[in-house]
Amino acid sequence: MPDTRSGLTRRRERQGWLMVLPLIAVLALVALWPLARSIWFSFTDAALDNIAEARFIGIENYWGEYGVLQDPQWWHAVANTLRFTVISVALETLLGLGLALLLDTPSRLRTWLRAAVLVPWAIPTIVSAKMWGWMLHDQFGILNAWMVQLGILAKPLAWAADPALAMATVIVVDVWKTTPFMALLILAALQMLPKEIYEAARVDGVKPIAAFRHITLPLILPAILVAVVFRMLDAMRIFDLIYVLTSNSKDTQSMSTYVRQQLVEFQLVGPGSAASTLLFLLIALLAVLWLGFNRRRLAESA
């Protein structure tokens, strides 16, 4: 197929590539090279004490007798990660949308409210996890003490240690921390909407709920989908919150904490690299599928 682009367009494209080549080189050094090494180690019998003498063993770390895909604990970690991702991202999207609509409403306190909402997101994850761990402690946690005093609980609960409550606790803490991020992205989309549309809808007698369904939501849907993609990819690799809040509990073990267990505790570089490679492939697959679904949906709506 002949190239119908003008000389100016081709020249601008070449200039663009020259400008991003240094960034691509840096990314290759800090991301692609470690990823390639990890994939290579996943096909070897490498351990921390014999990395230099690692031998190629094929797919044994994946599908062998002791391979990752034969380990029930791995599949339990996959199920935990998917459950955490689906529930937390859904709650954060809904709450973020409601919070963004509230912050977009004209008010004298709007600036202060926006600053206050960002506080949970600004706190480092390790700090917030440790903070919530102390507040939810069954012996000296302040939240347990308040709920017992108010009659909500008959006795303090070990929220982060009880197998029936640990995952729900992790999800609640993550929703508390990350909802402001979703609200910020959706709020930016809301402030880009033209006000003339709402003035015309008001003149035509359109009710606020109908205006939200037929005007606001369709217009901010692309921004919501982008926010969901970013949050989904981040939730799939959750590590610090779960590890700090529930340590090595199998009830909340994610794929990332499984990788850490293989690499650090068991010192098995081969199986740990295989698990990290599977995590990378799963995240990449979900990202491609989600982006394809969003592109098709937006094309149909357009």
C-alpha cells in the first residue's frame, strides 16, 4: 500500500520518534531487562544460592510435578486476587462517582473538601495499612472499643486475623484509600463537560436524574473506563496492603505475596520467577481484553 502521507507529516513522525527514543531506552533498561531475566529464570532451576549455576529445565517450574500451575496454593492466590480486584474496583468506582458528583456541586467548602478527600490517597500504603491494623486490633484497637461501647459488637473482633473477616477488611481499607483516586479522575471529566448542555436540558424540562443518565454518564464514560483500567491493573498486583495488614495469611494471599513467598522465604528463584511471569501475562491479557471491550463499546455508542 503506497504511503500517502506528506513529507511534513513523515518528518514530524521521525522527530517524534527521536524525542521518545531516550525514554524508550531507559524503560528498556529498568523494565524490559528485568522482565526478560525473570522470564529466563522461570525456565531454570535457579535458587538464591546457585543463580550462577542455573540449568535450563524447560517448563518444569510451570507444569512439572512441583510447578506453579500444579500448586493449589497458587490457584487460591489467583482466586483471592481476582475477588479482591472485582469487589474493590467496583466499590471504588461507584463511591468515586458519587464523591466526584458531590465535589462538582458549587459550594463554599468545595476547595477544602477536595483537599480533605485526597488525604487518604496521599498517605503511603504501608503507613495506612499499619494504621488500620492498629485501629482494628482486637485487644487495643480504638474501632473495636467504640463498636463495643455503642453496642454494635458484643466483643472485639480480630478483623485482620479472622479468616472470615480478613479479605473483607483488606477490601474496606483499600476502598478507603483508593476511592479518592477514582473520584479525582472522574471529577476532572465532569469539569470538562460543557455547561450549555445542562442549560438546554433545564429549559426543556429534563429532570436531574434523567440529565445524569442521558447526558452526564455517557459523556464521562470514557474517563470512567480509563480510571477502571488503571485501578484494575493496580489491584491485580496488590502486595503491600495485604502483606502489612494480614502478613502471610493464606486467606488473603495474593499472587504478588505468593511470588514473594517463593523468592524470599523458600529462596526458589525458578518457581518464583514462573509465578511472577504468570502474573505479568495475566495482567497483560486482562488489560488487552478490557481495552478491546471498551473500544468496541465506545464505537457502538458513537
